[in-house]
Amino acid sequence: MMWVLTSAGVAAADPSAPAADDASGIEVAAPTPRYWTANTLLAVPRAIGALLLRGPRYATAGIDSYLEGRSPDVNNRTVSKSGWRLGAEVTGETELGASVALRVGYKFKRRTTIDVWGGLFGPRGESGALRLATGSYTSVNLEPSVTVDAGHEMGRIVGDTRYEADEYGVIPTLTLRIGAVRFKAGVRFDRITNDAIDTIMMSAGSGETERAATEELSIVYDDRRRTHAWVNEGTHSTGFYVRAAVAYIHGEGSRSGEFSTGRGSLEVRRLFDLFHGDRVLTLGVRAEAITDPDVPFDRMPSLGGSDRMRAFARDELRARRLGFALIEYEWALGADSRAYVFTEAAGSGSSDSLVFDAGLGVRLLTMETTSVRAQAAISDDGDFGFLLQLGVL
């Protein structure tokens, strides 16, 4: 619209001028449809989803605001990172049923930590553990620790047969960190008693007590990181994770006699940032093998559980040589929440067949950790596994 000055000195619109959008050369788009009916129907489930995903974060923020209101430095919150940690986990496995676990930990000012675990039912039986890490020393960050664990009537499976195991172990370790590289040396002294298993009664490890020691050296290169400042610190967007380990296992079975074997493993994972740190593709492979097949069956490489081959029961897949592959895609639901889908495959050197599973999950992030995780997976044979994690376990 253009304006002209009349003979009376008053500004008036020029009727011959083009419309404003034509005069500017910019076409004004028509209004976008609002879809009132669809948005009204989706309003309730959308609100419920937002509450489920954001509720824990809002609750944590409310507690933090309460503490801040009492004092800016209540419980030395800004002076030291010491404090209590609490975590809980519920798992379910087709062959072994459900289990629950709880962890309580405390971190002291000088990076010394103490953690206590307890578990019940299914693969956890009646179990517990205590771990003490005494902090970081010298310029290369030496980190000594010791773990003591014990379990009674812990459910396990071999082939299609369920059995129960009693296990006691002590594991001292020493870790050295140099940048993105971590070296770790450890020894595990354990005593394991397995039920007699009809299908493998004559095999070493079935219906006997084993006493063994395992010395292991490992090196880890981990440069996984976020690619953008706005991505939550509790997630990674790019980088490599590589772990190589060698071990020597030796001991004696109450029925089958002495045994010993070497063991080697290699795992590689690569993260790809597909879009601004919010969409991440992970590709991973793992291989593990032992040198002597004449060892108790429970000393063989295994897969299954909530980390690898997640639809299967813990340690369900066993063989002298095992391979594993993973494809996982994760995307942002919000600033502090992620969803992911995955598929996994495993195979052994003694069989040409592969087993597969696939699943999905959701996790909520708090600071530098995953505070809530819900995950479910199903295999090509119908095995099902799920995980619910609250806090850090």
C-alpha cells in the first residue's frame, strides 16, 4: 500500500498502488490448517507421555530446590561431590523368571567409594556384593579396588535345562588411566558349586564344586563424547570404544580334576552422529574364545542378559568361540530423554547357525548418568527379556 499527500496536506492511501505482498515481492502463505479434532483427541495421551518422561526430572529438580532453599551449601553440595547413591533394577527372562536388585553407595570427598549390592529371585538367587574403591593416586590416576561377592541358588541355564549355582568370589583390581586409555589388571579367586545337570552329567562343571583363579589384563580406548554443547552430558554422539583383554584361568573341580585355559576377547563399537548429536547410530562387534575346550562348561565364553543378546537369559549362549554383532539407533525425545531400537546377532565357531534378537528402550538422563531405563527385547525363537533400571546400578 502506498500513501500520497492530498491538496489539503493530508496523507491518504493511493488506490492505484499494488497490495503490500505484491509490492514487496514476497508471497504470503495461506494459514496452516489447525486440525482441531485430531489435536483434541491427541491432547490427553500427549500430556500423559510428557508427564511420564519428565516427571522424574521435575521431582529431582523440586528436591534440589528444597535443599538450595535450606542453604546454598547444605551437605557440602558445592564443595565436594561426596554423597549417597541409590539404584534399583528389575529384570525378566523367559527361562529364568524375574529378579530384583538394589545398590546403595557412598562417595567420600577424596574419590573413595563404597558400594553394597543385594539381589533376589531368578538369576540373582540370594546374592550380594561389596565393592571398595580407594580413589585415584599419582599423575597416572592409579585406582585400586576390591570386590567381594556371594550368591546362593542363582538360576542359570545351559541348553534347554535350568540349574542353580552357588558362587563366592574376591576380585582385587588396579586401574591406570591415561587420557582416553585405561589399563586394568585384576585377579578373581572364586568357588562355584553347580547342580547336577542330566543333559551334561558327564561334562566338567556339572554337579561339582570348582575352585579357580583368573588373572586378566585389559586395555580400553574410549573417546566417546557428545558433539554439541546442548546435548546432555549423560549421552554420547560420536567416538570409538575398543576393549581388548587376555586372561588365564586355572583351577580344580571336585569330580573332573584340574583344568586351565587361556582366554582372549576383543570388542569394538563405533558411534556415528547422524544429526546434531540427537540421532546416533552405533555399530558394534565382539569376539571371545578360549584355548582349551576341556574346561567346566561355566568357564566358557557366554552371551545373554541385559547388555548383550538382551532377549536371552543370562549366560544362556555358551561356546568355546563366540561372536556378537550389534546395530543400535538412538534419538532424542526431549532434552533429557532418549529412545532407542536395536538388533543383535550371535554365533559360535561350532555352529553355522546364527541367533537374532531385536528390541527397544527409553532412558532418562540426569547430569552425567542414565537415571531411568526401560528396555525390552525378543528373539527369533520367542525368548523375551526386559529391564527396568532406576538410578545407577
